[in-house]
Amino acid sequence: MTAPQDHMPEHSEEHVPHVPVLLDEVVAALNPQGGDVIVDATFGAGGYTRRLLDAGATVHAFDRDPDAIAAVERNRGKWPELDSDPPRLVLHPRRFSEMVEGLGESGVSGVDGVVMDIGVSSMQLDQAERGFAFGSDGPLDMRMSQQGLSAADFVNEADEAEIADVLYLYGEERQSRRIARAIVAARPLATTGELARVVRKALGYNPKYKGANAPKDPATRTFQAIRIHVNGELDELDAGLSGAENLLNPGGRLAVVTFHSLEDRKVKRFLRDASGGGASTSRHLPQVGSGSVATFTKLSKAIRPGEAELDANPRSRSATLRSAVRTDAPARDTHRSAA
């Protein structure tokens, strides 16, 4: 299991262009064939989608970030599958927790694959005005959909106890109370730089530390926690996994890439329970606790980037891929959309 890191760059990390993480491994897990219908639940810059389209699949791509959808519209020439007859690329500007509803509106009730790349994208990190990272100062925002509660709203309006709970639960921050107290004392906070400085001061961290043995910037955990809270990411993941179970045809393949231990634990537990691993008395009897047969089989071990990918893309360092294959058993009654 990986450390609780995500796409968030260290304070000293240089700009890294968008590179799909574990691309070859994801494509191998999905094994796309001509005519397959596959959901790319987290489109981003479309790295996974491009490879799936090139393999002959039709892709339904979801992204709640309007910037990601707008980028495709500006560059339609790079996506001729949008205008094929019938279209082999269908964009859904909505949360992936709503994939069942979104596909239903397109007349699709079953798919052959689902891929999810959980967390913030490189494009979001690299735009200071989006407020996801502290490497360059920007407004304290962090909203993937660019709507609703912002990070600034949360740190400036939530009470100290709630802030501490969020930092502890979603950032696994042991000093959550100390940081929450410092945030409340420093309010109002408007920028990523201000928040990072408050956290560092509270924990006695000097960002001038350099070198391989320098401690990790503690602001990383706080930013991760607030981002997850503002975007409801763990609820989104729960609903997305359940949606995939409902949509996948028998033999359909699920591939999920995560970037920190909270997400990976959820995916691992979901697949374990769905395969009967959490309740069987025998490995030869894949029964789920309720007595229903397993809905997923052929669970992969955790797959992580190799040295070549780590050298080429430092942001892949905490990525973990898990995959599984859908059985013909009815889906469990667990689907719900995130609020």
C-alpha cells in the first residue's frame, strides 16, 4: 500500500507535462477490442481515451471539470471520433458518480470496460489559478467542477473542530488539531501560499530544506485533505465503483488507478467484498456475505510504476493500479450518486 500521497507535487518539483500514469498497464487490463464500449470515467487530457479509441473501442468520457471539456471542443480536429457516424467518442460533462444516469441518457445500459484515474489531474495542478497546488501562489479554490464550496470557503468558515477532523481523516495528519488552530487564528486566508505558510509555521517546517533527505513539505497532507473534502472525492469513488459494477457486462473489465492510501484501501476493499474475499469460508466458494455470488473475479495484485516511468514522470511515484473482471452475477444493490 502506498503512502498517502497523490498527484500533488512537492514544493521543489519542476513542471511536469501531462502524462497518463500506468498507461500500458491500464490498456493491458482493459484489453480493448474493436467494437467494445468503454467508459473513461476521468477523461482529463484524454490519454487513456486516445489509446482506447486507437484500439477500435467506442469511449464514453466523463469529466466534471468544464476546462477539460472545453479543451476538447477547442481541438476537435484531434478527436475525429466525435464526429464519426455513429460517434466513437461521447463526452459527458458530469461527475463519474453519475455514469449510470449519463449512459442511460445515451441509450447505453452495459459496457465492456471502465477506467478511473482518481484524484486531481496534472492540468489542474499546473494552473495556479485553480488553487490545487502550493508550488506557485494562486487563489485558494481546489474545485474540480468550478462550482460549490471552495477551499477558501471551507478554511475561512468551518469551525476548528471540523477543520481538524478533515485534516485527520483525509490527510492522515497527526497534527491536525495544531494546524486547525493555526488556520483559524490566521483567517481570512485567500491564497495557496498563505495556507501553506500557516501549515509550515504551525509544524516548524522550513521550506528551504533541500536534497534527497529533506522532509516532505507538510502542507501536502493539508492540501490533499481539503481538496478531497471540497470535492467529495471519497463518496464519488464509492458511487463510481458501484456504478461500474452495475454497468459492466459479463467479462467486462474494471481498472482503477489511485494515488494515496485512502483511495487504494477503498478500491481494494470494494473488490475484495465484490469477489467474496471478505466473507468466504473457503477460497473455492466465492460467496459474498449476503449469500450472493461474486460480481468480480480475476482481481489483480497492486500494480505500480516501473523505474523507467518513475524517471520519466515523477508524479507517478505513488500510483497504484487494481483491476478485475465482471462475472455474470447480478450487481449488488449498492449504487448511489454522490451528492
